[in-house]
Amino acid sequence: MTGAKVRVEFDDDAVKSAVKKGGVKALRSAGAYTRKAARNAVSRSSKASPAGSPPHTRRGLLKHSILFGVEKHRMAVVIGPAESLIGISMTAHEFGGMYRRRKYPKRPLMGPTLVKVAPQLPKLWADSVKP
């Protein structure tokens, strides 16, 4: 019987770095994909959308206000209408409620968009970690 000696070196810092780098890239892709789906759900019209359907935009401001940002330290992505561009009016649309003394019915946009794109998101992580 012959004996064999095996020595394995494992650089865990390199693996962690590759996972983080790939994860950030995948989060960026997921954010862009979800933003595009949300923008596509918004139609341009001078009339209000029916309750329960995504809100309409008159001049396109709602479509352009949907942004995303990746928080690298938390490994998270935030997607939605920017308050700095559109104000807090989308809160009344998304969840229903009062805005400027008018009551708005629920016209959810981001929740249904996430449900719609969720099955596609794992594919964005495929092959994201490279040596």
C-alpha cells in the first residue's frame, strides 16, 4: 500500500472578493431589468388609469423618474420612482391614500412588477462568479 500526501491551499479572501464582485454585477442587472419592466408598465395618457392598474403618466415624468441604485455594502438594490423627481405622489398611487387633499385608489406599479420579473431574476446570477 502506498501513501500519498495532499496539500490543499484555499484562498478564501479571493473567493469572497469574486462572489462580491459577481453579486454586485448581478444586482445591477436585476435593477436595470426590473426598472425597464416598471417603465414599460406605465402608459402615457391624459386620463387617469383604472384602479388596480399601473398609473398613467401625462408627460412621461413617471417613466423617467423610475431609477435604481445598488448598495454594495448591504448587497441590495433599490428600485422605484425617485422622490427628488416626482415627489411623494407615487406613494398615494402605489398603496392608495391621500395626496394634496385628494383620495387616490390603489394603482400599484412596483409590487406587481417585482412579482412579474421575479422568475427571471435567478438567471441573472448564473455564471456571475468567475475565477
